[in-house]
Amino acid sequence: MNFFHKNIEKFRRINYFCRKYIALAKKELSKKLWKTARRFILRVALFCFLYSILSVILFRWLPVHYTPLMFIRYIENIDNGAYRNIREWKSIDDISENMILAVIAAEDNLFMSHFGIDWDALKKAAAQNRIYGTRLGASTITQQTAKNVYLLPSRTWSRKILEAYFSVLMEIFWSKKRIMEVYLNIIEVGDGLYGVETAAQTYFGKTAGELSVNEASQIASILPNPRKFKIHSPTEELRKKQIRIRSSMRRIKRPVWE
């Protein structure tokens, strides 16, 4: 009996020390794993931060030929074979001033004066959404450009934060002229149609540099949802919006680029 008792006691001691060292080993391993994970996360965050700045700097000069929205539209239409992607990059110097004034009147009256975000418009939209339960946005042209160039068209807080981040970067590294140029070349203007040059040729058979006040206001009026609103068969609501845009165009100060 003493023999068994002695062996059981030894077994208990061995078991205790094994459990103790296993626990210590797990603790040390978890520390190492956490340090490795933390180091990896920091490196990824640093890479993303530097990449975002570098890409914004590069797009200050490089044309933006593809956007996430274009790829989404491709996936949406790939099954029915109806996909098209028509776009033509145009220098802002070759785009009618009527078109520039029209999008400012329709989308962002304070484009030339804000630093990417119109805080007053944002507060008003938030208050109206809270009261009436609507989902009005207050995105500036800079924010829309940031969203189209870098992000997916989702309605999440994380996307809005990234949108604001890229908007500030654009305002730092791009000129207002460059922001407007990229915006006018990548906006969706129909099903598979992108940019005001494509819109001008498709809807009016002319270049973007030849657009009249009326034609520019028609293009600007469909921008919130160009796949729903039709230029050649406008609803009464769309007609009224076009009138408001033309009226606002007469009051807006013409942009003077630096």
C-alpha cells in the first residue's frame, strides 16, 4: 500500500508541475502570438496609410480609368451579357464651363470654398434624417470623387469615415481643378456609361466642350441615380430639378482655378 501511495503522490506532483509549465508555456506563447499579431496589424496599417497617400499623390497626375463601381456593374451584368463600359477621359480644359457650373449647382454649391466636407450641410441632412426618417446625404463633390475612386458604394459608417479621410487627402494634394476633372470623368451617367464626355456624345451627339446650359443641366440632374432617371424621358420631378439647376447656375460664381 505504501508503494502505491508513494507512486500516486509522485504522479500528483508530476501532474502539478506539468500543468504549471504548460500554463506558463501557453501564457508565453499567447504573449508572443499577441506581439506578432500586433506587429503585423501595425505594419498593415502603416502600409495602408502610406499606400493611400502615395496613390492620392499619383492620381494627381494619372488618369483614373477604372473605379470599384465599374467592376461592381460588371459583376451585376455579367450573367445577362448586357455589360458595357464606355468612357473617354477628357481634360477639364476641354469640358464646357456650363457642365462645371451645372454639377456645382446640382451637387455642391460650396465646392470652391470648403475643404472637402460641408459640415453645415451634413448637420442639416442629419437633422432632417432624424426627424423625417429619410436617408438624405450631404456628400460634397470631393467626397463623391473619393468614394468613386477608392471605395465601394455602401452606406456604412466605416465607408463614410474612409470617404472623409480620402477627401481630406485630396484637398491637401490635389487642386480644386483636379478634383473637378476626375469627378467629371468617372461619374456614372447611365448604364455602363461614365464621364461627361460619354454623356455628351451618347445623349446629344456632341463633345463635352460643346454642351449648352440646358444640356449640362439635364446631365447634372440625373447624377444621383443615372440608371433610374432618363434624360430623354424625364419625369416631372426631374424637369423641376433641371429648372432649379439652371436657376442656381446663374447665381453661382464661376470657378477660378489656381
